[in-house]
Amino acid sequence: MRILIVEDEPKTGKYLQKGLSEAGYVVDWVEDGVSGLHQASTEDYDLIVLDVMLPGRDGWSVIEALRRERTTPVLFLTARDDVGDRVKGLELGADDYMAKPFDFVELLARVRSILRRGQPREATTLSVADLHLDLTRRKATRQGKTILLTSKEFSLLWLLMRRVGEILPRATIASQVWDMNFSSDTNVVDAAIRRLRLKIDDPYELKLIHTVRGMGYVLERRDAGAS
């Protein structure tokens, strides 16, 4: 899942980006309201963490403009802690409002809560053949056996499974999992797929992750003998 942080204080922005990335999210960070609105309006995000006091344009005007065209969830994270500010933020369409200074554990819990609201209950688990992914517990199993995954491996498998049967170019995978532009000079995607196959496919007869030459990768169940 992708999160946009709009925060002008570098220390806070770096802290949020690092913490949310380590929690398994793809995170973009911009430092002013104009850039924040542009990113939020032109890219697809699952959540926006938005400050109020921003250069360029403040958070109030950002969410007002955003709500004219998008329903992306917004969590206000700001030093403005008056009741009136909280009410204004919620009335403008924010999904939650959190004051600074903040505890990251609480922030992460609120982020997960907001993201769950937008997910249908049945989407908390994904299954392809005998491979199962529990999004709530962040746990993968195959034939009932738990598969230990790193944070990035979990994000990669989540992407492949939620877009099952769809050929994903390396550029798409790099953008969604690592938040980076794909370069033919790097093998980060191929190396990650190899590591994931070692855990997901190699111990089992039925292979689920397939290479489509010249195009990318796809996760799907194929009958025996299929290319």
C-alpha cells in the first residue's frame, strides 16, 4: 500500500517515512502543500498523512481541493490541537486527526485502522491454490506451513497476489514495492523474485510465480505442462 506524507519539518518527515517503510508501506514524502496536492491528485495513494501548517498552501486548502476530485483517506498530523481545529479538519473530510507530539505506535495503529476501513472484510486474506496470505496478521502459509517473509518480500507477494493473473512489468513492481523508478542497470526486482521463489515455489511441485519473457512476472495457478 502507498502512503503520501505531506510534512515540511525534515526531522518529522524522515522519521515518518522510515517508520512507515519499515512497517511495509511504500512511502512518498513532500515538504509543501503545492507539491502535496499535485502528488495526491496525480498519483494513487491509499492514505495521505497531512500537516496543516505548510508552505505554499496549508493543509486545509489541500484537503478542500483534493475532496473535489478524490476520496483518498486523510490523516491530519499537526501541532494545531485546538478542538476547533480538530472539528474543522474532520468537517473538511479528514478520516482522523492526530496532534503532535505523537507516539509512532499510536500513529501506526491509526494508519492501519483507516486502511482497514477501506478494505472489504474478505480482502483481509488472499489465496491462490494452496498459498494463503493473511493481511491482518501479515502471515503467509502454503500447505499449512508458515513461510517467513521479510517486509519487502511480504509487500512483493501481496502485490502479485492481489493482481493474480496479471502480468506485472518490472517497472510496476519497482514502483509499487520499492517506490523507485526501474532501471535496466539494476536487478533488484529479479533478485527479489528469486528469493521469493525459493520460499514460495521451490519446496512445492506446483509453481505459482512465472516469468513472461520480455514483459515481467505473473502469479497464477497453471495446469501441469503449461508454459
